[in-house]
Amino acid sequence: MTIAHPSPAARPDASSAIEAFLATTDAPTPFLVLDLNVVAERFAALRLAVPRAQVFYAVKANPARPILERLHRLGSSFDVASPAEIDDCLAVGVPPERISYGHTIKKRRDVAYAASVGVTRFAVDCPEEFDKVADAAPGAAVSVRLFHECGGADWPLSRKFGCSTAEAEQLLVSCTEEGMTCGVSFHVGSQQRDLATWHETLGVVADVFRRARDRGARPTLLNLGGGFPGSYRDDAPAIADYGRAINAALAAWFPPGDSGLDELMVEPGRYLVADAGVLRSEVVLVSHRSVDEMARWVYLDVGKFHGLAETMDEAIRYRLRTAHDGGPTGRAVVAGPTCDSVDVLYEKSGYELPLALDEGDMVDILSAGAYTTTYSSVGFNGFRPLAEHIIG
Ligand SMILES: *Cc1c(COP(=O)(O)O)cnc(C)c1O
């Protein structure tokens, strides 16, 4: 595939390798096919966009071994949330110094396990969690996760994580008193499409740094989190635009030279893997439901319990592709195959599907490489977990 001038409007359905796989496969649906070469392209593009930052891939977005292996070979570091994710990274040869235990809710024994295998980076967002890390991983580098309300994200991260600016300031002081390297992390919300949020959030962080320093703390690291986009139905800016917005915000609030910052991190999950994957599903049934004013319902063999959890509240609106595209379309409710009534993907988002779509047709869910295989249940209603084919 050659695209002379990538732009936000240029949203290819899938790589040529994925198209070739889909054209010839008879693998049973539903399945995800994911192209490692697209992951590698995205990694390079992100590095170019935010050159001051070290990339820590958020493993939860898609922990498939070949993805970890490829990113490791490309020089990525890794953000993990559990001992199992640490083991996955170690198994492909990632040195523990390149693993960050970025989850703020950890068992004390899991902190100790991480420390025992050489992991030195941890996130905390309250004094209680700080005590665990100081106790079970003395000498660790600590990111204090700041809560900051920002709009603009399709999959916002709630009040479950992060502390107030006053508490962040106090935690930075505590870290310094314990002789620990420290800094601040935040996450502007996943699939963040408002580029102004980084400037606004970094202004708040710079203020926390300043006030903590006035009290003797020495914060030296800054973790910009994730939020970079996949190509879904509603447009997001190009990655270069994210880079420009973040670099300008950094230059304004943390100018090189006088910022005291030794280390910048980003933690992309979605951006690196979403567009690398296509989820192929099959239409189980098309019906016109009399209890619903004869609305057309399209039931796929994949749903909320088999990888499409991010359709909750219709938050992530995937692009759908069928062999009948180009023909006349009409409104459809799109639903999954299980006998749970919440297993409806799109009812209010105005999805249009070809009128010719029928039982047995394939529906390709585009840019589905992130947060799908990991969200698939083990066998609800006897449907197998989402299968994954890795190519490239
Ligand atoms: C999930 C997660 C990420 C990745 O977020 P994306 O929006 O997918 O890039 C990064 N950091 C932390 C702490 C996370 O929990």
C-alpha cells in the first residue's frame, strides 16, 4: 500500500497483507487478524511525533506474544498491570528496567514479586499504595498518578484512578524523603480527540512540580500516558498533530534545559495496535422485529462478550465493512449473538448497513486490534474466546 500524503482523511481499511489473508482464509469466524508490520509503522510514527519521550506499550491493549516480541526488537518499553503481564514481557526478553508497573491498584505481594524480578518503576495514587511500594520495592522510581478531569475522550478513564494536585504534591515530597526517584503521570482518557487537553493538563502538572519543589521534592520524570487514537467511525486528528500539540505544550510548561526533567514517557496502547487488526464476523440473522416497529436487527457472531466490550454505551464506534458496500443502505440495530439482552452493539448511533446484507454474509469490523482479544469472555453461552491470527 502506498499513500503519498497520509492525512486524517486517509483511513485505509486494512493493510494489503490483511486483505490478502481475508481474501483466502476459511478460518471460522469470529476472528481477529493482526499485521505486525502495521504495529511497527505506528511505533515509528509515534516516536517521530513525540521524540523526547520513551514509548512504554500498554500491554493490556493486546498482549499477544508476537506483538511484544516485535515491539521489544524495535526498542519499546512496556507498561504492565499485573505479574502475568510482567512475565509475558520477560518471556520475550524485555529487561526489567524497561517494564513499568503502571497500575495504581496492586497487591503488596505483587509489588514484591515485580521488585524481585528487577522491575523498578511503579505508579501510585494514594499514600496507602505509596506505603506498599516504599515497603516492598525500596529504591523504586515512583510515578504519582494525577487525576484531572478532561473531556474529549471516547473511552474516558473515570475517577477510579488518580489523586488531587495537593495529594500529588505531598506524595512527591514523601518519595523524595524516602530517597526515591519520582514524577507525575496522567492519562487524558483513551481515544482522546481533543488536542487541547495536553496543554491544559500539563499546565496543572507543571504547577504540581513547582509547588512540590518549593517543599523540597525533586520530581524528575513525567509520564504523558496514552490517549492516542485508532481509526474509528468518527475522525481523529493525525498522529503528527498530536505530536505538535504535545511538543508545544511541553515546550511551554517544561522547556528543555530548565525543567529539571530527566525522563519523559508515553504509554500508548490503542494507537499501536488498533489499526493493525480486522475482526471478521458473520451475520447470524437479519430480522425485522415486530415489537420494535419492524426495525431491522442484524445479529453478528461476535458481540460485547467476545471482544467488543468497548461498544458499551456505544463509546467506541467501529467502522463496519461488508461485501455489499456501495449498494443501498438502511438503518440497522447491530447486536451480538448471546442470549444476554445487553449484548447490543449499536442502537442509537445511527448505523446504516446495506439492505442486501443477509444471513451468512461477512461483516469486517475495522481497526479492531486494540482492547478486543483481552475483553473476550472464556465461553459465555458456549461461544469460544475470540481467535487471533497474527501475520507480518
Ligand atoms: C490503558 C492504559 C494506557 C493506554 O491507553 P490508550 O488510550 O490505549 O493509549 C496507558 N496508561 C495506563 C496507565 C493505562 O491504564
